[in-house]
Amino acid sequence: MVKTYPNGFRLVYERPAKPLTTSNVQVFCHVGSIHEPADLRGAAHFIEHMCFKGSRKFPSYSAINIPFSKNGAEFNAQTTKQYTHYKVACVDDHVAEFLGVLGDALLHSKFDRDEYNLELNVVREEVIMKSPNSYIETLVFDGTPYGEWIDHKMYHKKGCLPYEKVVEFYKQYYVPQNMVLSVVSSIPLDTICRILAKTEFTQKLPCPKITPPIANRIPPCLPKPKLDAEHFAFHSAKGDVSHVEIGFEICDQFSAHEYYALNLLRHILGGSMSSRLFVELREKRGLTYRSGAEMQLYEIGGVFIIRATTDTHRLIRDGKSDGVLPVLFDIIRDLCKNGVSESEMKWAKERMRETFKMEEIIGYEKCAYNGVRVILHNESVIPTSDSMYAMFYHSINKKQVNTILQKYFRMDRVYLSICGGRLPAKSAMLKYL
């Protein structure tokens, strides 16, 4: 159920199929790194930090955070390219209190100048600590806001993020009509609505005009010629660990019929310890500890990413046997040639069905899913956890997945990124394409 308030704030609510005594509460603000002007790179992530630093009714970091920590709640936030995401998991007794804190913290952040300068140092340390080892999206979406980092140490040079401009950016986007609250809880909807009526989320506030997302003015990415040099990135890093990514351009976030088939393929390739990547790389050859597959879909297009982390010395060869890179491309070529099997389809669909059953109990991922469907897709009807499998996955067959494979897993859509220490020569790595 989606409810829109007079001030534009939206609530998406789902009651679990089975009664719970815990609630998942997540607030989405439709502002991310793609919305930043060139002179405010990193602003969305920095504002996320400042919303924890004090507000009108809760004037300090402690005043905001102690209610969550003392009551055993999980409270965190994340900035993405498309939105900023505040997440709370708690027992039902504290939902009203926490929604009150969130409403004031997000809509009335103090932006104290002293705290501002201190937090600039904290964020700088965070991005230095989290030096990127993933470069596929910078390749696939090069020349668009989606090719930029969410945050990076290069954004935090002296004089970065001037106070007045960041506060103006915050006031422009942190307004009720640019927010969605997603709730998965056994607390009745009318009770949630009564709670919200007492929070800042539903109050009538000055509503400045919101600038349309930058990405909406950019044409879709188009496939580039096979083996174009822009498709490959090799980055030196300290140590002897290499992070390998192979990416394929896929559909945009609005292509639902293809998304669900691709998601089944993602599980077949890298969804668990029974996946192809895990079995071929780890169980049969002992080449990696960590591998997987994921997707990122945006307005202008998407990318399917196959990942593995390995000792650089095992990147090309492991003694007399092939290393991680040739094995990965062998897996991809076999998949393209022979497709997925009936047994893999059966296993992947069973996994999806059981995952949705778990979500009926846990609710965290479904809470996030519901919020994303509203904030990015403006959907007004969201299927419940217990109907997701039947609606989206039950009817998908092997032919559909293999058709998707043939459409997208092509060499004119491939991207390769390797970040690691003491990398082999580029020619040695590219010969497996």
C-alpha cells in the first residue's frame, strides 16, 4: 500500500504474512551522487553524515543516536548514486520514538559549523580507508554522472564542499516531497499513520523546486566496438591481491521482464556455494575465497558484473593449470554456448521461492525493495513478499534465460577491470577475451 500525504511525502507499508514483534523502517531521500553539480562532488554522502550530527529537537550526535543504541536498534545509512537511504530495524515498541527522531534529524539538520569541519575530516578518512577496487561502472557509464564515484578522496581536497553551497543543496533535496518511508511491520497501518501525523515528515514545510536528476538528461549508453581500449582498466594497488571484474551492458532499471530473468542468472552464476563461480573457482580449483555476480541497473542502462578476488600470482596461471582470469572466461563462454541447464533453473527458482519465504519473517530486504520501487519507479501498488515469487519468477523458463544470455553476454558488450598489485602485462590479461 502506498499513501501520499498533502505535502508530497509518501509512505509504502507492508504487513508481514506472519506476525512479527520487530519492524523495519527505512527512509529514502531521492538524492545521490548523480544529482551533484561538478563543484559539489561528495555532497550527498557528506549530508548523510551531517544528518547524524544534530537537529532542531535533537541538538547533538548523542541526542540522535542514543535512543537507537540504548534500545538495541540497528541504525545505519547509505548513499548511492540515485538516493540516500536511512535504515532502522527495531522492536515494535520503539517505532514511534524512532520515527520522531528520524523526521527531525533528516528535515531539520543543524549543520553546526564546528561539527561540519570535524565531519569533513571523518568523511575524508572514510573514503581513504575505502579506496576503490571496483572500476566497472566508471568504464560502462563513462561520460555520465553514473560513471562518477559516489565519493572519493579526490573530492576532499582543501576547500572542498563549501559550507553555504552544501547547506543550500541539503535544503533543496531534503524535503518531504522528495522522500519515501518504507515500513514492514505488524503494527497496523492506521497506527503507523497516527504516528506519522506527529512527526516532521507529514508537516507542511516550505517546498523549494527540486532540480530534475542530471542523469535523466543523458542518452542511454550504447555498445562500443569489440576490444575498444575504453573497455579495459588495469589499476595498480599495494599488496598481492587482485580484484577482477567482468561486466556486460544490460537493460535499464525499467525493463522488469528482463530484470527477473537476469536475477535468476545471477543466482545461477554467483548466488551461493552451489553457484557456478563458487564450484569452478573454489571447490574444483581452490583459486579463490570470494567470488560472485551482481547487477546495477539505472535509468540509462545497466551492467551485469562477475567478480572474483584472488592472489595476483594466480590471476593467469596456478602452477601448470589456468588461473582465475582464463577460468572466468571459460565459464562465460560455456554459458553462452550451452546455456543454463534445467537443473540449474530448478535450483535457482527454488532458492528464490525460499528467499521470499524468509523475507516474510525478516522483512529487511523487502522493506528496501518497496522503498526503491516507489522512490525510483513511482509505483503505487507493490506486491507482498508472499506473492513475489508467483508474480515474477514462477513462469520464467530456461529458454527465456538463455535468450537473455545471447542478447547481452557478447564481446561487444564486455568490460574488464582488474585492480591489484604486481599485475601481469596487459597483453597477457587481454588474450583471454
